[in-house]
Amino acid sequence: MNDLTPARLRELKRDATVRPYDLAAQLGLSEAALVEAELGYGATRIDPTLARLIPAVQKLGEVMALTRNRSCVIEKIGTYNEFHDGEHAAMTLDAEIDMRMFPRHWAHAYAVEAAGADGSRRSVQVFDAAGGAVHKVHLRAGSDLDAWAELVRELALPDQAGMSDFASRTGPEGARMSEGQAETLREEWAKMTDTHQFNTLVRRLKMNRLGAYRVAGTPFAEPLSVEAVPALLERVQAEGQKVMFFVGNMGCIEIHSGPIRTLKPMGPWLNVLDDRFNLHLRADHVAEVWLVDKPTTRGPAISIEAFDEMGTLIFQCFGMRSDRGGDPDAWARLTRSLPAAGEA
């Protein structure tokens, strides 16, 4: 599509009635390419290195943190606190903005300023090597604009011209199973003392998360009906349960810890519209739901996990621990009450 010059892309963005994510898909481009069309017109290419970027974002004060995958968007309002860097994984640990970040996927980043109906809109937008969105930070009315100016000035990269050569996007992995390792998987699963041991276990057995659930079966992983997803949100809200809701992609996982107060279904979307927490979930993308039970030294870690038709994880939901205000027994009862696979 040679006619899609930066000028033409800017024009299409101005006239678009859909979000940039959807416009990019319609045009067969990466979302980052739409941002790069604005270089010199409000967008600045900045350093995506976490050790520089996240401390600069923290100085902005209160912002909105957004992480998404194809089927789910999570938005949390707060401040980026307690940043811990790492070569393979980094994190922010805050009651509101709680994230796990994987640096190798933070390939492109931009500071974006655009005119809006209510004034200038400012954001930091991070993308992977293929130009897919990893994480976004949206400034709010009370954000520190001096810190924003400093972020743009200090993190701007020398190259502010030319479009990036984005990598080709790899397809979804799907469920990777190793039926011959079923007995070993179940034996090792039963011996786990921490949920983080699960990823190491399935990698060693040449499987992935969904593949392991299918192989392990009851009592470790039980398939539920896709109707378990709206039922989960409704019952968490009705019972006032405190949960940990994980939404992410390969580069970033964002976590909501606490209750769900306001549910607003709209078409295929299941929406949580709380004061400082929003969730937008495409229920029609859910193809598999699993009730998963992993042993830990603190007791069982029970989760509800949803996957799309390509085997990609959409979300995970855990009950909060009792030392953080949760009720593990009530959470266990709630999860067992959800409709099983095959139930109407």
C-alpha cells in the first residue's frame, strides 16, 4: 500500500471513527506505524529502556496505565511506584499500578501529544519489535507537565525521522502438549510450593500453559463453559470478593487487586467501569475457560483462566490471599459454582 505515506496516515487517523488499534488492523499496518506517522507532528521517538523510562513515568505523578491484548484491555489510575529493574523481568509494586514487564519486548517507545476536544492529550506508548502495543501511559489533569517536558527532552532519541522497519509478527503458538509426559507433569505439579514454579515445569516438559492444562486434567485443571466468564464477574461483584485480575501480552502484565463494583455489558463487551479501574473484555473471543488449582506453601492458588480460539491467554483471575483481605474459602466456593464445560 504505497499510498500510505505518513501524511496520508495522519489524514486517515484524523478522519477515523475507530480506535488506532482497529484502524491499524484495517490498514494492514502495525499500530506503531500509525504513531510514527506523527513524528514531528506531536510524536517523539524515545528510549524504551525500562531503567530510564519507568522512573521518568513515575515523576509524572497520577496517570492512567493501560495494557491490552487482542481480547481484553485493563486500565488503572495511579502512580508508578516501587520500580524494580531486571534483565529478564521488571516490576512496579503498587496497590493501584501493579505490573510485570519483560524488557526484550519493549522495542519502540514514543511520547505522543495530540489535540483533543478537551485540550492536549499526552501519552507514552510502547510497542514490541513488530509494532504491537505493549503498554501505554495516559496523562491526567493532575499529571506533572514539567516532568512530562523533562521526559520528552531527556529520553528523545537522535533519530526522529524515517519510519522504523518493524519485524514480521509471529503467529500464536496454540496449545503445546506432550502426552507422554502426563504422569511426570501430574507428579511434579502436586509437589509445587509456589505458582512461579509452574512455568519452569511446563517448559522443561516441552509444553506451554494451555497444553499443560489439557494434559494434566482433573483435579489440577478442569474445563469450564465459556459462560463461566460473565458468571465469574457477576459473582465476584455480587459477593464483594477481592480478586487479582491479570491482563497482559508478551511484554507486559497489568494486575488489578481488589473488588469489582460496576459491571456494564455492552454487546460482546463485558465492561468493568469503576472509579480507578476499567476492564473491557470481548466475551465472544473466549473459546476455553479453565479452573486451575496449584499447590503452594500458603495453600492452594486457585485461578480462572480464559483463552481465545488460537490458544492465547486472555486473562487470569485469582482470589486474593487472606493476609491481603481476601477470603480463600469463599473464592474456592465461587470457582466451584461456575458452569462446567458442556453445561447449558
